[in-house]
Amino acid sequence: MKMNQELWIDVKEQVDYSLILNAPDKESLQKICSDLIHRIKRIVEEHQGEVSRNITEQIMEYLKSHYQEDISLDLLADRYYLNPSYLSRMFKQCLGTGLTDYLIELRMENAKKLLLTGKYKVYEISQKVGYKSDKYFFRVFKSYTGQSPLEFCRSNVEEG
């Protein structure tokens, strides 16, 4: 609700009622109103951008804390009271990457860390980072890193 109050204050600051009331003719009034509408549109877009960035940051924090869970676009949309298509567009616009790609990156970076510990089997890691199927995890990991989990471990042990 605070955003709406700030928006209203910003819009009110743009309205000079004396210009509207003292417009000498219809054409001048149209020009004044047209300019006012453009300024208000810019203010609304700026506020929307700020709100979108805040929501995107909240979603990123949620994903960082819950990447190991079963997460869907619909779940996030419900959680943040947004239309799924709008949420997806907003996230990509703010972050430059899609929601799915962001989640995959989170999961794969954590999987790489777990693999390097040497404490877990691949199927255990796949479950720990949110994949129900270790075969699907294997495919995503290979697509993301260019290596299978085993190849990744071997190449990083040799380098380290």
C-alpha cells in the first residue's frame, strides 16, 4: 500500500491545476492534458519498475532458500499473488535470465559443490538439489557443465 501512496504523491506533484483551469482555449487544454498524461505514465512506469525489482529480489531469495524443493511457476505466482505469465516476463526483464534458467543455475552450482565434497552419490545429490529423477539431473548437469557428474569430479580433482 505504501507504493500506492508514494505514487499518488508523485502524481499530485505533477498536476498544476491552475494551468488546466486557465487554459486559454481547447487546443491548449488538450496539450496541457497530453503532457500531463505522459508525465504521469512515466511516473507509474518508474514505480512499477521499482516494485518489479523488489518482487524479483524476494523471489531470488526464496529460490536460494528453497531450490531443493519442488518449485513451479504456478507455485511462485500464487505465493506472490501474480499471474504466472506476468511473473515470468517480469523476472526475465529484471534479471535478464528466465526463472527456470535461474533455478537450474542455483541447483547446478550447489550440485557442483556437493560433488566436490565427495560425500554423496550422484542420486543423493540430485535429490538434495531438487530433482526427483537422477537421470534427469544427470542430463541437466551435463547440459549445464558440458560434463557428466563423474567427469566433473575427475577433472576438478585433477586440477585441485
